[in-house]
Amino acid sequence: MALLVGLGVGAAVVAAGLAAFGFVGGFKMVRAQEGDVGLSGKTAMLKIQVGPYEKLGPLFSEVFQLECSPDVRRLGIYYDDPKDMEKEFGDFEGSRAMVGVVLEDIPAEERETFAAKLAAAGFEKYPLVSGNCLYGKFRLRGWPFFVPSLLMYLSKVFGELHRAAEEKGAHLKYVIEVYNQTYNVVTYAPLEASTLEQMDYPSIKALDPRTLRSTEPKKDA
């Protein structure tokens, strides 16, 4: 009898573990597709942060806690592939990112006031882009499953985008995350040079670690 109870408990634990694994996206098959990022003609209010991407949490929290509808798309734009940063510099300190919202998603009668509040908080207006991209979709989960679902997302989506890019003989340079309804995220990796050029805003270009670090005095051996 005790053996049967033990087996039943073990089976329940395994089933619960598999259910949790599936809930956070463990069984989800992500396949990269090609399409347009679809943000042409839109404007974003974005704030720049420089440093390791794992330190972006407070800025994302600030953006997701804004007093606006969950229908307002949130954005995360990443300019420096961590693998490239580690290879070139041995650290991630100069990694550039921008986080914010699509301004046109705010009701027209509230838009000017909303933009002014964000500007006072250090956000700036930037024109958004269009162009052919590789992209992948994923659904994150809320607490207490957010962290494991985020880890699944990073592994599955970014891994698949890198795989698809290599298959096309391309190198992923910039990445755009578009968050819909908070947890639905579409991750775009632009392929066209013209799109990448549009994204190279002067304020971002001025923070390019390859330029900044080339001007740093070299340390004595």
C-alpha cells in the first residue's frame, strides 16, 4: 500500500513538473519567420540605458507600470549582442538599450500630456522603422512563473533567430522587442541595411562602445 501511495505521489509530482514546464513554454516550438516590423510612421518615447542587459529590470518595470492601457505596446531595443560584447571587450558594460512605448497607441486626446510626463522622466521621442526582419513570437507568464518563462523565451527565441540568421548568411545586429498585452512578445531582428541605418539614432551612435573604447587610454602592460 505504501509503495502504491509513493508511486502515486511521485507521478503527481512529475505531472505537476511537466505541467509547469509546459506552462512556461518549455514545449513550445519557436520558428523564425520573415516579415516587416510594421512600425513605420510611428513614434516612440524611449529611454536609453547603458550596461549589462540583466540590469534593465527597473527600467522595464517603470515602463510597464505607466498609467496607460495594456494595449499600449511597450518596446525594448537592443544594440549590442552580448556574445559580440564578450568577444570584443570581455564584458557587457557598454551594451546599449532603449525601452519605452509606442506613442500613437495612446489616445489622441491624452497623447501630448502623456508625452510631456515621459519627457520629464528622461524619455525622448524617436521615429520608428519598417523593413524586412526575422521574427519570433512567445508568450511570457506572470508571477511566480515570469522568471522561468523569461529564461525559456531568451533561449528559444534568440537561439532560433540566431540559427535562422546564420542559415541566411546574416549576422544579427539590432533586436526590437514589441510587447502586446504585457506578456505577448514579438522579437524582430532587422535584416536590411536601410532599417539598421534608421535605427542608428545619433544619441545611440554617440554611445557606441567600439568608438568610446577606442579613445580610452590604453593600460600599461
